[in-house]
Amino acid sequence: MRASPLILVAPLLFLAACASTPPLDLEGADRQLTPSEAVADIEAARGRRVAWGGVIVSTRNLEQTTEIETLGHPLDDSGRPQTAAPPQRRFLLVHPGYLEAADFRGGRLVTAVGTVTGTRRGRVGDADYIYPVLEAEEIYLWPLGERAPRGSNVHFGIGIGVIVR
């Protein structure tokens, strides 16, 4: 019995479609504006829809929102933070409502799409710091243990990704 060519090709097409689809709606998001540039000219950045991501430093649950302090890194084509690249700047991701801090813990990779709303003063250690603030529309918590693809958008892994809208 001979297999149909469609049966052989269909799984490959499915894998290719899945691998090239970003986990977030990056359509219309400014991927060029960095957190450092936002702080340098907050009036020009305010109100812009951006895609930022990086490594979670800490997560705080407040009465109405969750704040995620993130060390920003540039994003690859799929929206994944490129941690091998130099960090851009810390920023605050603000999400309306509650997110479990045990899931969004330090060291996890996160990507968000939202609007730059301004800056906030804070401290990093003993140093004063100015954070750009991103009001998140969507947040994607990257699965644990998933390695970044090398030279390709195709990768395999076992894990659970979380998209918050």
C-alpha cells in the first residue's frame, strides 16, 4: 500500500505554520522603540503600541494590577527575547488584574504587547532608576526549558506557554 503525497506533506506544512506564527499579535506593534529610547524621550514614546520582552526580575501583585519588573532584551522574529544580546533597559510591565507571581517569577522569559504610558521612578539596589511603563494588552510567558532556535524558526519542546489577554 502506498501513502498519498498529501499525507506525507501535510504534517510538514502544519509544523512550518506553527513554527512561524508568533505567540502574540505583533501586528502594528512598534518593535524598533526600545525601553532606553522611551526613557530618553518619553513624550515621543507615550501612547505608542510596542512589543517588549526580556527576563523577569520580580513580580508584585497590587490591589488592581500586577507589576512585572523586566530586564529588556531585543526580540527575535517570533517575539522571543534574545538573551544573548545586551540588555536594553529595565521596564515595568503593568497588567490589569492578578497574575500568579509563582508563575511569573524571576528568571522567566516574557514578551508583552501594549502601550507606553509614561515613566516611574524606582530603585535598583541603592541606585535611583527611571523605568518606562508598558500597559500590557497581551503577555506571553515563555515555556520553561525551551531553547531559542538557531538560525531557524523551527523548534521542538515540551512545555506550556501562557498568553494573557
